[in-house]
Amino acid sequence: MSLTPAFMDELRNRTSLVQVVGRKVMWDNRKSNPGKGDMWAPCPFHHEKSASFHVDDQKGFYYCFGCQAKGDAINFVQESENVSFIEAVKILADEAGMQLPDRDPRAQAKSDKRTELTDIMEQAIQFFRMSLKTGAAAEARAYLDRRGMSQQTQDQFGIGYAPEGNALFKHLTGKGIDPQLVIDAGLAARPDDGRAPYDRFRGRIIFPIRDGRGRSISLGGRALDPNAPAKYLNGPQTELFDKGRNLYNMQGARAAAGKGHPLIVAEGYMDVIALVEAGFGAAVAPLGTAITESQLQLLWRISPEPIIALDGDKAGIRAAMRLIDLALPMLEAGNSLRFAIMPEGQDPDDLIKAKGPSAVQAVLEQAKPMVDLLWQREIDGKVFDSPERKAALDKTLRAKIKLIKDPSIRAHYGEAIKELRWQLFRTGRKPAAGGAGRKGSWKPGRPWNAPVGAQASTKASLLVSADAARQRHLREAVIFASIVSTPAVLDEFETELERLPCQDQDHGFLRDLLLRQAHRGVNDLKSVIEDAMAPEALDILMGHPHVRLAPPVRYPGDLERARQTISEELMKLFSDLGHGAEVAEAIEVIGDIEDETVTWRLGQAAAARDKAQRSLQEESGEYETGENGAPIDKDERAALDALMQGISFSKKR
């Protein structure tokens, strides 16, 4: 096997050292700065309590000030997993979705050729830089002056000019360079009719494209002729250049992001240059295409939350919406996107010239999270005046949220969408803006049984007995114990678990731990819990007699018993939560509506709860306990789904 420099560079570009190390350590949030990729933790290689282990994600290196362990992601996997270099590379390559290269005796020759092509690219850039100073480039210099590009900026970005004709090809071949290498570098092309090769870039302002290590890999050219077939032209795919795997100004943006600058993604070269000149040093752009999956991974390697600054026209909005669908399956905790839409008809360069850097800063500060754009996309131009249209919206949004692989993020998206939906469909009950509503007004997203204001909290606490709290805790324990005893049922109840608001921190941790195992085919959840929470966690979970008598615990592996028990416990649990929400809301409005209405609403909530709590055991007679394992028919399953969405009642007229 020959691990070429190109392969190793690509592997390092796709690998986040913070993510690799994060699987083995707990970060010290007081010392760490995730925005800069500057992370600290107790060293995983020697026992200590202080956070002396430092990871610099931007440079891709770690160092322990205690035991002096140091290296990159490959070294870390070698040491932490006790594997060889090749095995460590294979582990990281599998995670990055890369295939190891086959054994190739010509690998060194290929590597040498890449080095040669890079050198030819550098010679071409120097030729174009010199050409910009000639009389033939007067129009190009005038254009750069009109765009306000200083000489310092031109030098920083290596701006040049490609003369008309085949000047570059003649220049390079005149220095003894093989004509085929000039073509292989993407600088020239050979016509199909067999004529002599010609320059790809003619009569254009040249923007060098460099990789993350600063090596020249291609060129971009801006036409001066308004009748040119394409205003902007990028070099073709070559051994050096893949436009879907690189970003313009990646090296400069990485350095600026490490100093705390926000990472801004613009649409083109001039936008990036204008942003850098205005003080926004961490600016990049895709290379003539919509952002690809590989480019998105590169962005997250630079910063956990890039700001997508797109033009304020229809094309810019469409590009933002397409990016949402690409990003949803790739979201991870800490990695997301924000969207800053420029004023209509303007790009960042236009806005800077019209109103200065402060105007761009104001737009960036108002950047919206991705969930807001997802919601806006699905409701724009639509009217939801019927149950069918509302149901269609719900179906679309559920399908989008399911694309998110991380269960925690998926749950948070569900909560955010639920709040936005509440604001759209229940505006009549929305509190007055600016805090003008009643003291203790219910806010969207508040837990169903959370107290409302100081006075309401006191009243609500009188209605929720300690016994009810214990019952809820036991129901949660039965659900978790049933899943642990029959792991095959976990995938079926993933959605319900995501929506389950646990009563204490331990149950919340256990719920999240189970969710992370969904769709992985794990057959031994007990070991997973013991590794994550210590062995006594299982003893506590299974220790109560009520839990030990649950049918799935008594008959582990019985899928049908587990389904029935979990469904019944969820129905009872969510009905209690729905009843608690109605009690809290009734307390909130008790001073503003007639007692009859309050009494009716509480009666309806209590009836729903009692119906769900009524044991079906008498009908089935299947189990001795008389508490768990009752069969659930389709109507009752529908009732469970309704309860999970939140119970609300309206007084009958």
C-alpha cells in the first residue's frame, strides 16, 4: 500500500482532531474555546485531574504538558487504540468515507508529477502577475481601481492578468517545460482537430486558487469583455484541482478564524476579497458551484458555525435553501450553519461599498439559525386554512427532521418547529409582544408541567403530589428497563423517546444514551449502560419491585410483551403530562375567565387522563401483575400519538 502525500493531505483535511480526541476525553469548558478549535482536557494517557492536554484543531496537533504526549490524529488513534500506523490510517479513512489506495508502484511517480504541476502553476501565477503591469493590462488595472482593490490586496491574493493569445503557453514551453505538463496543469487545452494547444485563460483578470496549505492548485479568471461566453472561468479538474473539494481563500480564512474572526461563506472571489479588505478575514467562497458535502466538511473543520452570506436575490435564496437539505443529515452537536441574507439586489461587496463594513456587521449579527430558514421555506407563499394543509406541513417537516442523524439535535429541531408551529396556528393565545401580557404568561416551548410564574408555581405545586412524581419516575424506569431487556424494540420507539421529558438528570442521561444506540443493531444494551454509567446504574434501574415485575423484564427478548408494556406506559405517562399542562394553563388564566370554563377544561383533562390510565388488564387477563403489558389497539395507539403532540381542549359551544 502506498499512502501518497495527496491521500494523507485529504485525510487530514477531512478529519477533525477535536472529534477524534473528544471520544476519549471530557473537555474542560472553562479553558476551552470551541470557536477557535482550542480545547483542553485531562490527559487520556496518564491519570490526572487537571486539564493539561491541549488540542489545536486548526493546526491538527495535540500536546500534553504533563506527560509530553504529542502528535496528530493518526498518532492519537495509534496510542489510544493500541494499533499500528496503517491500522490508525484505516480507522480514520473509514470514518472520513475514504478508500485506502491500492498498492501502486507508480505512486511515487504520481507524487512527483503533482509536485511538478504545482511548480508549473506557481510559474504561471508569476507570469500573470508580471503581465498585470504591462501596457496590455491597462483595462484590467482600471477595472481593479474601479472595484477599489488596493495594491496591497492585489499582492496578498496574487491577482494577475492573462493576456490575449497564447502568451502563457509560449512562455512556459520556452523555458523547456513539457507542453503536456502545461495541459495537465489545466493551463492550456488541445483542440480536437489536432491544432496547437491554446491558453485556457485569455483576456481575463486572474485569481490564484490555493489549497489549505497555500499551494497553488488552479486559477479563476474574470472576463473583461462583456460579450465573453462566461464572466467567470475556473480551471478544469486536474490531478491538483477538484473544485468540489476546495474553497477560495481557505488558508487565509483558517488563520483568521483561529484569531476569532467569524467564518463567512460568500459566493465569489470579489466578495471574499472585499470582505477581507473590510476586516472580515475569515471569508471563503465555493469555486463556481453550489456548496458540496466535502466543502461543508471543510467549513466545519475551520469553524463550528459558519455564516452563509448569500446575495439578496432569488438565486441567493435558492442556494441557501438547497444547502439546508445538504446539511441536515450532516449536523452534529456543535456543528451547524447560520444564514445572513444580504439586502435585496446586493452582495457583500456591494453592501460594503454602499454603507461600509458596519452594514455587513449588522447583517451578520442578524444571521438566522438553519431551523428558521427551514421553517420559512416550507410556509412561504402558502395558506394553512384547513386541517389538511396543516397536516401536509407537518408531514413535510417531519420528513426533513428525520434526515438529522443525531438524536439530540433531532429532538431540539422538533421542539423548535413545535414552537414556530404554535406561533403560526395559535396566535390568538400568544402573549402580548414586549412583555405586555399577564405576569407568568405561558411561553411556547415551556415544558408541559413547568410552573408559570412565582404565584402559579406555588398553586401548581399543591396540585402535583409527591406520589404522582414517584409514579412518573417508575413509569420511566419501566420503559427503559423494557428496552434494555429487549433491545430489538428500541428502534420502534425512537420518536417517543425523543419527546419524553425525563424527570431527573439520570433518567435524561439514560434516555439520550439509548437514543444514541438506535438503528445500530446493538444487542447488549446492559454493557453500553455499564460502560457509560457504571455497573450500579443497572442495579438502580432494575431494583424496584414494580420494575422487576414488568413483563418484558420477566420475559426478556419477548418483542410483543415489550411493545405492549412500553406503549401502555407511554400512554399513561403522556396523559399525565398533558393533564399537568392543562392544570398549569388553567391556573394561569383563572383570573381572566369564568370558573365554569376552568372547571370544564380541568374536567376534560382529567377524563382524558383517567381513560388512558384505566388498565386494560381485565379484558386480556394475560399477565399476573395487572399493571403492565396490556394490549394496545389502533385507536389507543392513535390516542397515544395525540397525547405526545400535547393535549389541548376548547370549550364546546
